[in-house]
Amino acid sequence: MFDITLILIIASAGGVIAITGFLVILGRRISEPKKELQQKIDKLEEEVQILKNHK
């Protein structure tokens, strides 16, 4: 009986770790495009300021 309980506890812990890892990877995939887009926006804003000051 103890062996089955131990196996179930270890399997449950592994499942929790796997789900947590999946959610972390999913969160990174969602946030990466936002960071890239924000960098492009910042770069374009800098270029606009340079062009305004150039005139």
C-alpha cells in the first residue's frame, strides 16, 4: 500500500511541475511579441523626434 501511495505522490508532483512549466513557456510566448512591438514603437518614436528636430 505504501508503494502505491508513494508512486501517486511522485506522479502528482511531476504533473504539477509539468503544468507549471507549460504555463511559464506559454506566458513567455505571449509576452515576447509585445516586447518586440514595444521596441519597434520606441525606435519609431525616436526617429520621429530626430526628424522633427532636424527641420
